[in-house]
Amino acid sequence: MPNPTNPIELVTRDFSFYYGNYQALTSISMDVERNRVTAFIGPSGCGKSTFLRSLNRMNDIIPGTRVEGKVLLGGVDIYNKDVDVVDLRRKVGMVFQKSNPFPKSIFDNVAYGLRIHGERNPSAVAQRVEESLRAAALWNEVKDRLDKSAMDLSGGQQQRLCIARALAVRPEIVLMDEPASALDPLATQKIEELIFELKKDYTIIIVTHNMQQAARVSDTTAFFYLGELVEFDETKRIFTNPKEKKTEDYITGRFG
Amino acid sequence: MERHFHEQLQELKKKLTTMSRSVEESIEKSIRSFMLRDAGLADEVFRMDDVINRMEMDIDDDCLKLLALQQPLAADLRFIMAAMKINNDLERMGDHSVNIAGYAKSLIGTEAVPPINRIPAMAKIALGMVSESLAAFVEGDADRARLVCLKDDEVDAMDDAIFKEVLRLPHPGPESVSRSLALVLASKNIERIADLSTNIAEEVIFIVQARTIKHHSELSVIEDRRAR
């Protein structure tokens, strides 16, 4: 575990996850620091995405899954029966691998979450939409065509729109599942710069297959293998001198 | 399956080994030219230096390409960083043997002074350190590298002894001063070769254990070993 420098935002303790009889995650304990970027790396099927999706209960919709252990946000276990999942997902937002704007206008995409959460005041909505688009570094590119369809934006713009949509409801944590894997290098660079800016106000957790990306954007890195958390430490340490041989073998491509 | 990249790292290691053999040969020739006052041997050292310099540039180029194209991490990254430094250290050793060959030429036709007899023993230890540091590099053996660092004091003491002995010599005229200077400077160059081999040993420890021991940051560990 890294030596925390910031307050702890999210804590998991002995968290295990099952798809039916298949155990996808084994006893994951991790402290995620506030205003830091935490990267999850590991080979396909290692459980990193399952773990990410467990942090805002995205896996709930998959039938036959169950969890053990705890995920504590503000001291409350998000798997408690009385937790409002819609409210949880406001606090813990998510951006997916494939940008998924709604077939609506740019404005309505960002305003969507606000309206769901009961914001009816048009000027308040407009203000928050602008703030969110600015925070997602998209405002200057779209401010003159907010009423145009989001589907007409480029891939990189669509992904930043999805980030703006996630930010609009003022989350505490933003989960990103391979947010740049479908983007070209320039659009990827924009997303990475954006992540760096966003950590001032948010806690970011990112899953990426691109190890150089994890090295560039994150402060701490967690390496998962076969559903276990093998090593979790400062990113600088993981990529220059990891403690575990498995981590070393994975990041230097000597695996298997 | 071995990655192509890791084969390239092995290739880099081989090139450094080849270079180190040339450097050792050049040092050895420079010492012989110095002891025998042999201009032919000194000229061979000068020629070898061109070859060593070309090897250095070639290895630099390989390292740059590997960094840019493979974006190495962890042990691989440490290996390439260390290889660049070892490359530089070996090239410097080549320069020191050129210096020694130059002093050899300046001594031709002059009479030998007694402290010169200390040079072969000193050079033997320094050459042993060079080959041991390279062997430690090839084997990835941090313990072997540490032993190289311990040898450095012996060479320093011998260099010191030569200097003190030269000070006690009578220096009736400019020729005797220049003869003594050549000896002192040759000794100093051998001492630097030994220093550079401890640099290589330190790089080996960095590759293997990701620890920096240079500039005496781990002196206590070395001293503990010496006490045993």
C-alpha cells in the first residue's frame, strides 16, 4: 500500500465478487486517496474492471452476482440495503470505454443527470452545463452549437462530453473504464491532460490496458492478477522498482 | 516466448562486453607501453581508442532507440539507464589508457625511476576490477559488484604511495621533473580507471537491486563487509 498523503476517500475491505459460482475478485482491501488518480492495471480477466464497476454497484444489473466484504464511502458501506443506488452513482460517476452520448443535443446530454436529480431551474441547469463543459475542456469547442446533436461530435469530443455529463452532478469520485482506448493519440493526450486537471476537484480511478498511460496519469497504481490485488503502491515505484515479481513480469512483458 | 525487445537487451549486453574487452586490452597495452617505453604499443592504444569511441556511439544509439521505441519499464528501464552509464565509463577508461600511452611516449629515451616498479601491481588490481565489474554486470551479480567497490581503496593507497615516493626523489633538472610527472600522472590515470570500474559496479547494484550506493550513500554496508 502507498503511504497516503491525502485523506482517504474510499475504502474496500476483504471485498470479493462472484459471477454465480465463479469468484472474480478475492478479498480486495484498498484505500483510495482523495484528489489523487489511482490506476488499475492487469491482464484481461484479472478483475480490474469488475472491481471498478463494483465501486458504484454497476454490477448489480448483472443477474447471479454477489459480493462479500465492504466498500466504504464516507464510512458507509455502499452495499447496505438502504443505500440509494441512484444517489450512489451521483457520488461515484462513471465514464466508459466507448463514448455513449445520448441521441440528444450536447446541452441535454450534460443536463440529463441534473434533471434526473430534480434540478428544474433553467438558469441553474445552464450554469452547471457550462461549468461541466469547461471542466471537461470541451466548452470552447461546443459553446456555439449546444443545441446540435451530440452524435455529430468527434470520438474524443464525445468522450469529453461523457466526462462533462459525469461531472454535471458533482460527483466525489469519477470511475473511468479505459476512457481513451478508442481514441487517437491527440484525443488521448487531451483526456490525459484533463484527468490531471480533474484530480484537483475529484478523486479519479482509471482502468487502463495502456501501461504508459497509467504511468503518465496516475499517482498510485494497483496491479491485479487472477482476481487478486497483487501490488498497490506509488506509481513511480510500480514502474521503476515493483516489490512483487509478478508485477515486474507483467509490466516488462515477461508474463506467462 | 522471449520478446524481441528482450533479445535486443541481450544484444546490448553483448556489445558492452565486447567493448569492455577492447578497453581492457587497451589498458593492458598502455601499461606495457609505459613499462617498456614502447612507441609501437602506444600507437596501438591510440588506434584502439578510435574503435572504442565508435563502439560507444553505436551503443548510445542503441540505448536511445530502445528508450524511444520500446518505452521500457522497471528492471528493463534500469538496465538501459545503467548500460548508458557503463558505456560512458568504459569510453572514459579508454581515454585514460590513451593518456598513459602518451606518457609512455614522453618517457622514451629516459632512464627509469624506481617507483615505476609499483605500476604493474597497481594496474593488475585496476584491470581485475574492470573485468570483475563487467562480469558482475553480465551475471547480474550484486555481491560480486560490491567486492569490486572494496578493492578501490587498495588502488588509492598504491597511487598515494607512488606520489610520496616520487616526492622523495632528487629532481636536479627539468628532465627529471617531467619524468616524475609522467609517472605520477600515469598512476593517477590508473587510479581513475579503478574509480570508473567502481561506477560500473554501482550501476550493477542499481540494475539488480534498484538501490543507489554511489557517493557513499551506503558506505556503512560496505564497511561492515570489510570488517568481516
